[in-house]
Amino acid sequence: MQTIKEQFAADLAAAKTAEAVEQVRIKYLGKKGSITTLAKNTDFRSLSAEEKRSFGSRLNELKNYAEEALAAAKETAANAAPAKKSTGLDLTLPGTGRTLGSLHPISLIQMELESIFQGMGFTVVPSPECELEFYNFDAVNIPSDHPAREMQDTYWLKNQMLMRTHTSANQVRTMQRLGVPLRAIFPGRCFRNEAVDPSHENTFYQCEGLVVDKNISVANLIAVMKTLLSEIFHRDVTVRLRPGFFPFVEPGFELDLRCLLCEGEGCSTCHGTGWIELIPCGLIHPKVLECAGVDPTVYSGFAFGAGLTRLAMMKFGIPDIRLLNAGDVRFNEQFPTYV
Ligand code: DAH
């Protein structure tokens, strides 16, 4: 019995799982277990009454001891089980944060302009970056000897098409597609073969606008431009019109904004003039209306070509135009995620 007891204790100590403990129980207390058979195999008839009693009580002791030890071992194994069945999930590790990207300053200003113009009843029209020579030049009254057509300015494509040099290229197509009266803007990317420096890029954004209706005058143009600028800069602005020449408007203007930084005193942003040349515009030239099949004796309109890139630089205080296309995340990350 002593040998069995020692063997049992050693086996149980080695059993770490519930199944292993059960195996130990079967080995000792099962039907053919060594403690069970110990009782069966003993020839009680050959023993004296005294021996019978002593054997019986020692056997009971051994059984009780084994049962209790097994119960305790079973419980220990059960408690240890969850740790063994680990899923690999460690809730004490630091989290992996999710970051949202941010919107490009050009996107921000474009979205803002679109919503301001939509508020004034304008439609936002998509427009192609790759254009026909006709729409980019001829249709907007730029004759074939105009300097804008010279090779150094325009990126020509192999198929006779070109990368549009301005969003005005979409004026006539828009009037043809939508008919008149109309109010539309078409923001987008333009391309010119320019030497790149802090204020010149070969790829930049404009937002063209077009209003055609009966009795449209310069007063309507000024009202729309003032509304636009005061909404963008969240304050009242002062503007002025200077004559400017563009073949597709008559009269043509340069709309200047009184410098928001120095209030007209003169600073480095406005090159000491107190004014910032911001939006070229004018009343649509009759030839352009005619080209789109609109009768200039019945309809008139105004057009403008706001420099989106310029506006973004002013609004966000971006000192170098090259930052916009450089793709440097440290620059891009400084702008908000949403409007
Ligand atoms: N397309 C001209 C440019 O890129 C800008 C412009 C001037 C657009 C006058 C207009 C306008 O619509 O009326 O230089």
C-alpha cells in the first residue's frame, strides 16, 4: 500500500491537465485500478479478524486520500485551463491608433468655392484637362497669332490636342451643353510650360465662372465677386476693377482685392501696392457667345477665372507655390480632415 501511495502521489504531481488527472484516477481508482484491485485480490479468508480490520481501515484511508488528492488536482487543472487556451489576444498591449488623412489645401478651397457658388444658384460642371485647340483658343477668341499659342507656353499632345492652359477652354462647351440662361462654375487643373519658382508652377488650378442671361452687367459681376471673397475670407472685403485685356471679354478687368494683411498700407504680400491682383474677369465677348450659338443681341453675361492656387495660398498663408505639388506629407498633414 505504501508503494502504491507513493506511486500515486508521483503520478498525480506530474498530471497538469484535467485529462491527465482523469488518467491517474482510472489507473488507481478505476474498475481495474491498482487500489480497486488491491481490495479484490486480497484473500480475506486467510486473514485474522484483527488483520482484516487493520487492512480494511488502511485501505479506506488510502482510498480517501486518493479521492481527495484527485479532487484537489482536478480543480487546480480546471483553473489553469483558460490560460492554456489563450487566443493570443493581449489586452495590455498599447492600441494601434487609426489616423485620418487630411484634405489638400486646393481641395479645401475648391469645396468651399463650390458650396458658395451653389448657394448662389450656380451649377458645378466637370471639365476636361486635355482639350481641343478649338475650345482652348479659337472658341474664346484667341486668334492663331496670339502669344498664348506659342510652343513654350502650351503643352501640345501628339494627337493635336493640348493640356488646357486655362479653364476658359470650357466656356463655349458649357454654353453648348447647357444652353442659356446659365450660371456655372468649372474648377480644375491647368497647365503651362512655365519656369517653376516660388510663385510660378507648370500645373495650377483655376475656377472659371460663367453667367449668361438677359441684362447682365458689370454690377452683377462685382456683386458676385464681392460675395465670393467675403465668404472665403470670412470678412468684408474691398475690391476694385482695373481694365485688363483678355480676348474673350469686352470690357475686360483685373479685379483686385485690398490686401488683407496690411489693409492697403503696402506690405511684402501685396508688393507694397496695397492691392492684390486676384480675379481676371469681364463681360463675355459677343464673338464667344456667337461661337456657342447664343445671340449676343438678346443675351449678355460675365465670366471670371479665379486662380484657385492663388486663393489657397492667400487663405492658408502658403509662401511657396511648389509646396502644393511637392507631395510632402508634413505639409499636407497641416490641413484639416474635413471642411
Ligand atoms: N483665362 C484667363 C487666364 O488664364 C483668365 C480669365 C480672364 C478668365 C478673364 C476669364 C476672364 O473668364 O473673363 O489668364
